[in-house]
Amino acid sequence: MGHAAPSVPAPALLRASPGPLIGTSPPVSPLQSAAGPSLLAPPSTGPASPPPSPGPSPSAPSPSAPPTPPARPTPQDSPAPPSPVAHSPSPPPVSSTSTTPDASASATADPTAEPRHYTAAMQIPHWRSAMELEYQALLKNDTWTLVPPKPRVNIIDCKWVFKVKKHADGSIKARLVAKGFKQRYGLDYEDTFSPVVKPTTIRVLLSLAVTRGWSLHQLDVQNAFLHGVLDEEVYMRQPPGFADPDRPAHLCRLVKALYGLKQAPHAWHARLGTALRALGFIPSTTDTSLFLFQRPQVTMYILVYVDDIILVSSSVTAADRLVSSLRTAFAVKDLGKLHYFLGLEVTHDDTGLSMTQKKYSEDLLRRAGMLQCKPAFTPMSVTDPLTSDDGTLLSAEDATEYRTAVLLVVCSILLSLGLTYLML
């Protein structure tokens, strides 16, 4: 990492031109009449099904006292769970202005600090509320059923993961994650494949939207993996801190996927694909993360990367009907115009789109410890002589770090092809 750091790539511009950038639409197979609701029919006059409510936002601690970071306990994989809080009666929620010991400790806690363990999070009101919200959402989704312990079955554990999202509102998320590394192939999982978006597909899709003046929106599916239906029998211990007081030794027989399961991405993509096919979409033969809908009156493209979705449509009305149809099956949130996708920052103006990877590049340099290095407009050195490798093998740790660095650089060349010289 002794070389000079490459300068942050300048924004790449997509500007509208008099003629289309791409002469014809990508070839697609003829669309057959699809069963299910039509996206071209007028909207129903009956009451629409409201999207699932994300629930009340957790209360934030009072900013009156100067924030001090909470003490971090030593992480443990399987700590002794506290008394159950989901099923047994619990004391009323403690507000940030209360004088109880828990509240005084949380009132001075840094609201941006992410707890390392659920025992610490249980002492902070807004994190405790986030855990309760997540647990109730899992129960409402019928994610599992409690069954008595069975002999000769593989049992996996789970843990709580806490995240402060990088949004303007500083929203937080507590997520229950399965320890999928304890799964056994052929016993509780088989297929794990889920398609990954191709960079070329992103470029073509954005070019079509700009040159043809089509709407370009981004959708987000809340708790996407939880919608995937499992075909295998997966048994998991009850969530830490939320064991059923009447059946504490029972196991969770998973009906739907959880984050952390090896087959979760595959199950979610299969469920979404089934829903899109019912609405008349077909997957592309060259990129299965792309779904196409073509009729004489409207053309729509959907690009899927896990729970992030890009929607390009020649008709705003048809796009709105599509979102309404998806909301009958999933908790879909329309984020408006596309602004951020896979490390790409997108800016809209009257003439087209501006794209940059500034934040991604800065994060890459920060991870490599090169954020303060002198920028270089030509990432390849023109003075150092090229020499052959000496054949010394890297240690396992260095090899992992090298592979990670190569992957990060590969992802950054989506807009800056000159960075490929860093691979030499």
C-alpha cells in the first residue's frame, strides 16, 4: 500500500442527446398473457390494501447530557439469557428522562453507538424497543413455529445485530440473524445461488432511462429475506432474551428465511421472481437479475439486487400500479428518484444524470489506510521499474486482505476504468 492513492474519480455524465444512445431495445422473448392482476387495467375502485406499517419509531435518548460511550461487554456466542421480555409481564418502558439506573445509563449513551451484544442493548430504551419491534414483526410474519426438541437434528443458533443506518433521521435497526455457518449441506440447505447484477446491465438501463426520458425510481423491500419460503427443515434456538416462558426448551422450526441462512438469498429471489412473473414480467436471458415487461402501451424494466430494486418505466401510471401490486405481497417502499445504488451516487438535473463513486472510493481508501495519501491522476507509476515476483507466498491473513483489496478495486472500476492499472 505504499503507492500514491488514486484521485477520487470525477462524476461520469449521462446526457440526453437528440437521438437514442441505444438504437433499439434489448431483444426479449415474446410476452405471454400472465395470470394475476394486469398492470395496464385501470386502478380498482375498491379500498387498497395499505402497506405493512414499519411500526413506531423508537424513542431517542435525551441530548441534554453530554454523550459518553457505553461500556462494551465482552462478546459471547451463547450467553445466559436474561428473563424473557416478549411473553412474560415486563415493567413499563423506561423513558430517557426517568431517574432509574437503566435510564440514567442510557440517557448518557452515545445514540450513534452500536451495541456489540444484546445484553448491552437491553439496557438502552431505544435499542430495546427496536428489538421488540423486530421480534413482533417476525411473529406476525409467521417466521417459525415452536416445536419440542427432536433427536438427531442439526440445531443452529441466532444472534442480534444492531445497526445505525446512515440516513438523515439516524434511524436504527435491530435484526435477528441466524448463524448459518452451522448449517450442513444436504441436511438443512441445498440451493444457495442468487444472481448478482452485472455492471453492463446498470449502464444500459440508466442510458435507456435518460435518452428516452423514462421514469427512474428506486424501491426498497423491507425485511426482504423474511419473505422467502424454506423448502428444508431448519431448526433454530429461540432468540436470546425472547424465549417463551412456558416452552423455553422448544426449538424454532423455521418456515420462512432469516438473514444469515445460506439459502436466504435464493429463497427471496425465487419468491420475488414468482410475484413478478404473475404480473407479466419475464427474466432476461443474459442477466437473470433483470425482469422485463413489454406491451404496446408500456415498457418497464426491473433490476433487482437483494432488496434494492431499480424501476425504469415508460409510463408513470403503470409504474405506480406496479408498486401498488407489489405492496399486496411485500412491504415495498418507493424511495423516489434513484440516488444511490451499489456504490453509485446519482444526481439528476434537466439534462440527464451525473454519477460518481466518491463515497465508495473514500471508504476504500479509508479501509486501506490511504485516506491521507497524496492523490495521483495516473494510478500507475511511470518511474518504478517493473520486476517479477520473488515467489514468496503470502500468509493466510495477507492473502485474505489482498483478495479483499482486489475485490474493492474491481467494484470501483464501474465508472473509472483507469483504476484497472492498480490490478497490475
